[in-house]
Amino acid sequence: MRRPLRLHDAIDQHLGDAPACGTEGMPVKLGIRPEHLKLADGGDALLSGRVSLVESLGDATNVHVNVAGARDPVVARLAGQQPIRRGDAIRLAADRAAVHLFGADGRALRPGRSPA
């Protein structure tokens, strides 16, 4: 029986009916590369939080965001110089294909396959 994976309301909505991959009741980690995150437009936010650090690198800006429930800040690598400051509230989005799930052992979870 396939059951939807429950993470967080915004993430659940973003992932849609992603199957649990045999992980019901088990901890999972969400993985998104910093360069795959972007500023959210309208209602497409996947994550939101407060900026804790901004690194202007010339061709890109790394933005560290404290997200509720996350142990460590989420880092977004945004193109160009961004008018974002420490303490700003920020919303981030990502394409569904760029969002990956990992089991507690660090192995990638794939739909229809149980963790080994």
C-alpha cells in the first residue's frame, strides 16, 4: 500500500503524492543543492525563514536562512548581487525534480523502493 510522505505542509504540497518509500514513521532528510533554490514568487514557497548570513560573491550571493525545524541553516546560492540583509524574512522555492529525500543512513530514497 502506497501512502503519501508527510514532511511539512509546504513541502508536502510541493512534492505532491510522493510515496513514502517504506519510510512511514522513520526520519528522512530533505536535500536540495544551494544553486537549485530561488526566491519564491507568490505561493510557490517551499521553505521560509530569517536570513542569518549574506555572502556577496560577485557573480552570486549565498544566503543562509534559519528555517523552523531545521538543525542547520539552509543555504541558497542566488544569481548576482541580491538586496537581502541579515534578519530579512525570506521565502525560497525549488523545482520538484531538484528535491531529494534521504533515509537516516544517508541513502537516497526513491519512489517504490523500500530503504535497505
